[in-house]
Amino acid sequence: MRFCTLPSILLVALLSASTAAAQTWTYQGNSSCFHNGDNTQCFENGTLQRYATSTEQFEAGYRTGQELGQGIGLLIQAWMAHRRQLNLEREDIRGQITAYYHATYDLDDEISGYEEAMISAYNRLQSLDPPRRSMYEEAERSAETLVAHLGQMRPMTEKNLPGILAAKDVKFLQSNLELSQRFYNLAVEASKKEYVFSQLISAYAGSLESSQSASRFLVVTPLPASTVSSAPPTPAPTSANAESTPSSERIATIRGQAASGNAKAQVALGSMYFSGQGVPQDYTQAAVWYRKAAEQGDADAQFNLGQLCNNGQGVPQDQAQAAAWYLKAAEQGVAQAQDNLGVLYAQGQGVPQDYAEAYFWLDIAAAGNLDSADAKGAIQNRNHAASYLTPPDLSREQERARKWFEDHPAKPQ
């Protein structure tokens, strides 16, 4: 009888599914029995003979079936490994997509910061460079629009990203990875350009402010010694020159009191040296006696010493020291010190430029004991400083000034 390979292979493959126990065949007449451990399966009436003419043929078919089963097992293993590899590839792509989008978010935040700096510069340039005001206004609107769009991108992307990451199609995920890479690369280039441009615009606005500051702010000059409340008293004049010259006895008295540590006498002696009243004019000696009194906390001396430091009279010019002494006097209510300190903050001289601090001190000075010309200048400078503040910042400084007046009630005249 002819041997049928495929049916015998399938049959033997089924019969060889379990290989844990010993497998044997026995033949008795037309019956064949397959023994697998304690289990035995017999085939009567020549069932197997339809497929095999001899034991050798049947065994060969059995071995072929085993080989086919092993081949199928290998195919299944390869398929499972392929699936595992696909899952790993999907997770890797998803991780890369997420990382690129998060990096793009950070760059978008940087770009928004640069745009905010340019908006501030454009706003300042509108008053610094009036002929080009319309151009700066348009540029400011464009920057504001870009900031708004950048602010919308993140929530929109975060809304759609979970759906993208849930996809199983590797080609779809790969295309989205390439898209996220493009977005990131565009953001990198945009961030570089916006940084450079924001620096240029801010520097240009700063240069215009510096060149115009002399005309926008009053020049700080020392007050004449005669305006200081503690200037040395003078006796009744006995000659035309006596109106500004104290007597030798009065000078000696002031010297003695100053030497003994009397702060008011030290201020008076310093003012005499500053103006040349009764003594040769000597700014260095004026600075020496003002400093002695200033270190004792005398407000007039602190202001006068600040003037000398600011103008380099009797001491090396040092606006940082001037600002420090002005601050001490300003905190004690000296309006001239408040005015000058506000100007230094507005100009960024001796202190970091700070329009909020400038507004605060100029606002207090404008309400203080200044002559009409200085009061007018303080108001002009205060209003100019206010033009650089946002409405919330301006409200904060106004409240701060109001609180200062509550804590420093005016002294009775």
C-alpha cells in the first residue's frame, strides 16, 4: 500500500505531543498499540496500515512529525520574540515623543520670556523714540500675539498626546516622533534668534535712556551750606562782611563743641569749611566733620556727606557711598536726600536701576519740605519713573509711600 506522508506526519505529530514519558510501539497482527507512560492507544483492523507498509516507514513519519512540531514551535517562539520587540520599540518611540515635546515646552517658555523682555523694551521705546512710535506699537502687538499662541500650544498638545501615545501602529508612532523632532528643532532655532533679538532691542532701549537721562532727570548738585538747618548761627552784623562770617569767639566755641563730640557743632563746623565762613574753604575738612556727625546719626550730616560723595568734593567721587548716606538721611525724613536718592535709582547710578524705588522716594520727596523748584522737579521725575511701572507695581509703590507717611508723621514746626 502506498505511504501517504502528510496524514501520517500530522497523526504522528499529534501522538507525539507529550514527550515527558517513554514512548513505544507494539504490533500484534493487524493491531498496533502506542504506549506513552501508563497510557496505551491501540488501532485495530489495519487502521495504520493504510498509511504505512512497515515499521520503518511509520517511524520515519513519526520522526518527520516531530521535526515539523519543533519547526512550528520555533516559528511560534520567533513570532513571540517579534511581538516583544515591537512592544519595546513602541515604548521607546513613545518615550522619545514625550521627551521631545517636554523639551519643546521648556523652549517655548524661554521664547515667551524673551518676548516679554521685548514687549517691555518696545513699550519704553514708544516714549523714548516718538517718531517710530507706531512701529514699536505694532512690534509690541506682534510679540504679545506670539506669547499668547505659545501659551496655547502646550495645553493643546497635552490634550492630543495621550491619543497619539496609545497607538500601536509603529509607522504611525514613528511619523509622530519625526514630527515632534521637527517641532523641537524649530523651537531651538527660534529660541536662539529670539534671545539675540531681545538683547539687541533691550540694549537699544537702554542706550536711548542713558542718552536722554540728562534731559529727563534733574542734575544732582550739592545744596549751599546756608540751606542746611544746622548751619552755624551768625551774630548781628557789624559790617558788610559780617553777614556771613561768625565771630572768632563763636568759631572757637563751635570748634570746642565739635571736638568734644557734639554732632550739631560738628555739622556746623563742616558747613563753615564747606562754604568758607570764618575759616578757609576746605572740602576735605568739611567731609571730616560731616562724617563724624553722620556716624552719630545726624540726618543733616548724612545728607551733606552724601552730597560730597556724589560730587567728589573733599572725598573720592563715589555714588554708591552717596546713595548709602542719602538713604540714611531719607529714612529720617530729609526731603532733599529723598529727592536725590530717587534720582540715583532712576538713573541707575550708585545703585541698580529701579524705577519702583525711584518712584517711592520721589513721591515722598515731592510731598516734603522742598522749595518750589525742587518740588516741581521731584514731581516731574516721579511721573517719569511711573511711566515705566505696570499698574499693579504703581499701586504697590503708592501704598508703600502712604504707609511711610503714616509711620513718619510730620513734625510740628
